[in-house]
Amino acid sequence: MTLAAALGVTRGDVVSFVGGGGKTTSMFRLAGELRESGLRVVTTTSTHINEFETRLAPAYITPEEMASLRECLDRHGHCLLAGRPDGRGRVCTLPTGVIAGLLRRPDVDCILVEADGSKSRPLKAPAAHEPVVLGITTILVPVAGMNCIGRLLDEECVHRPEIVARLAGLRPGSPITPEAVARVLAHPEGGAKGLPPGARLVPLVNKVDAGDIRSARETARRLLRRPNVDSVVLGSMDRHRPVREAWVPTAAVIPAGYGEVLPAVQAASGAGLDPVVVVAAPGAAGLPEPSAEPSLRIVRNPEPDAGWGASVRAGINTLPPRIRAALLFPPRWSWIDAGTVESFLQAHRRTLAPLCVSRPGGPILVDRSLFAEIRALGGEKDLHVLIGRHRGRAAAVPDARGIAGPSGA
């Protein structure tokens, strides 16, 4: 998976990077991917970047050279546009109007902005005068390096440690935890500071390797509990394959009517799915109380005799806009446990595939890109047709019984 795919960047987006832990590397990595996909990209800064970092772009021009921007983009696909060197090893920002004016140019497809500095620390919080997040930003990416986990909250590891301590609820000098990183990245005075209305907040947990993937996943799990977080990207931007996983808010849809429902609800909730929607026929008895699990929602199926497809449709119709994927439990789900749920989530996190499937009769994880088709379903047969239609793009999931492979059911 590319960083562009994990962030969901498309033509017309303005992506601003803030925080620590590799902002500049991430910005130029994204620019290279977008250029390779055929888009024309301008990178810039709303504060400053180091002068030596201008060499990361295939071309660098100043405002006085704006007349050559089209030619530069036609030739290279990516151009850094920033001020002249200031004599102190930095190149500085452009007037805000110059950056905003790029949106009106037909030769510019995407704009990437480094919006603050961190003195190369893996974790930071902004001071009162920063970050400089432009109002045209559509995706705000706060970055943190996982090499801060377990280290002490001090100036050696953290830029502005006194502010990070306050936002994270830690004492200065305490060990940094995944919860602390998540709090800082999503805090309205931290990584989410300056988030424009309508923009998406997508934290990037960077510098993830095999030694700290558990901490990275715990950070992502805690970030997704915050309602302002759209999704979370885990990766190492200096690797050949930069993205390890992309976490998105995911729900569960469970049809009632076969066996005890609560174990299925607990398996889904325990894996972090929220909401967990139980779809039941009108007047159905024996359902768990909503107080049994905070994420539980009971939905009445207006077509109880129309099969699994109707249950799926009723559940999908109730999901809030924030939800990016849903795990659909099959009509007979008594064998599904927390390990099975986690295997489907991991398949989607690694691929963002529209479908994640295992054996016939097993669960199906559907991406939000298919929600509209599910809402238009007529019945259970239509659901199987939809699955078959997208089978070629499905990710295979080994389930609890050790069987894998895309199926039509």
C-alpha cells in the first residue's frame, strides 16, 4: 500500500504535515508517489524547512520564478516552491495568498505543506504561534515517531516537552506511552490544532519496525476512539514499502436469531469494532441489553423474512458517516471468536481492499466504497451477486478454521 492510498489523497487535495518524527520525509515520499501516479504536485512550507532538504525535490523555485512553474511541473511532475535561503540554513514560507492561489491553477493537482518544525524530535506539541495550518487544507497529518515510546519525556526526545506533558497528562521525565502519543496527536491543542472545518485528521505513526509494532497498534487503537480522527497510518516512510497498516473506524453487523448474541457482540467489541449493530426481527426476545456493551446498538429489521441480505442492509443503513468499513457476520456465527474478527481487521488494514473474505459461510468485511451498493440490495441473492462482482479485488483471510480464499458467499 502506498502512503497516498493510505491517506486517501486525490486530485485537488491540500495535505498539511505537522508534529515530529519525519514530517519532511513523509511529505516528499507522498509527493513522489503522486507524481508517479501522473499527478502534478507542489510541495511548500507555511513556516520553513532546512535548506539541504530542498534537494529532496526534483526541482526548487522561488516566488520570483513562478513563471517557470508550469514548465517545471511538465518536466518533473513535482516542484518545491518556497522562499529563498535566509542565510541560516533555512528556506522560508511564501505569502499565504501565493499558496492558496495554486489551487486555481490547472497545472497543479495537489499541494503538500510542511506546517511546523520539530527540531528532528520524534514527538512534539505546538507553541502558541504554531502550527501554520492553511484554511485550504483538506487532510491534516500529525506525525509522531514510534522511537519515542519508552523514552523519557524530556528535551532530548520531545520538542516542547512541557506542552506535551500537559496534553498527555504525564509528568515531565515520565516514560512515554502509546496512550500519551495518541492524546497528543488527536488533541485540539496538539496534532489537531488548526484543523479546518471539513478537513480530515489522519495521524501518521512513523518509524514503525518489527520491534515496536505492538506499541504502534496500541497507539492506533487509542486514536480511533477519538471522534475527530478519520483514520490512522502505521509505517516507516524511509522504507521501500512505507505503509505497514491503515486503520479505519470499523463497525460490526450481526444478525440475531441464531444462538446467544452476547458472545458475538463481545468478540466484535473486544476487537475495537464500534458500533456493534445487532439486527433483530420486530418483537425478538432474548437480546442483550444496550448496557451490556457500550458499543452495542439494537436495530429492528423491517423485512425479517427477506434473509441475510435484508439484515445486512438494515445494519449498514444505521452506520454513522465516520465508519469506513463493516464486518458482516453470517447468519450462523456461533464459531466466530475474537481471533477471527482480528484476522479480518488485519487483512483490511494491510490492503484497504473493498472486500475481505474467507471460506463460504464465513464473515465478510466490506469497505465503505461498497456501502452504496449494499443499500441498494434487494435480497440475499443480490448480496451474493455483489460479492461475486468484486471477488477479483478481494483480500483472502485465513479464518479460525485455517481455510482461506475469496469466495462467492
